[in-house]
Amino acid sequence: MEIKELADKIVSILDNKKAVDIELIPVAEKTVLADYFVICSGTSSTHIKALADEVEYMLKRDYDITPDHIEGRDSGRWILLDYKDVVVHVFHPEDRENYNLEKLWEMKKTEG
């Protein structure tokens, strides 16, 4: 599976599970950590855990892909799924606003 295809699949899984404000951010030119960050919010700690679980389950079931690393599952406020080239961040809205990864990593947009 191509990296962009994986990122798009993750976005689709999150969208189907009603994630809020899903962002796909290309970061390959800014870091060696990943090619894409997928950032979204859940509406509660239960929803955040369900979103992360669904991504993990669907990618394992359909493509036999498992995350290299998972962080934050116990807290349910910011869960990170590391698929090497694609890193998924599932946030509680308050934590997402506080850390503001979009501003930190997003490429500067030019006005048209």
C-alpha cells in the first residue's frame, strides 16, 4: 500500500466513525518522523478510544498493518498511533487546541 493511500484510508476510517475536524498534513519536507500526520478530535474519552481502536482494527483486518507504536491509550485524551510513515493523533478538543499541532506542522498556505 502506498503511503498516501494509507493516509487516505485512515482519514476515511476516522470519518466513518464520526471523528471531528480531520486534518491530513504532509510533513515529509519538515521532518523525518513521518510523511503525513492525521489529526482529529473525538467528542469524549470513550469516542477517542473508539476512534483509535477502529483505525487499528480496520488496518489490521483489511491490510494486515499494525502500528509500530501506540501512546496515550490509558488517558484517552491524546492517543497516538505510529504507522511509521503516517502518524495518527486522536485528541480531546481541549488538548488539541492546547498543543495546536496543525499550526506547528502545517505547511504555510499561500493566499490565492
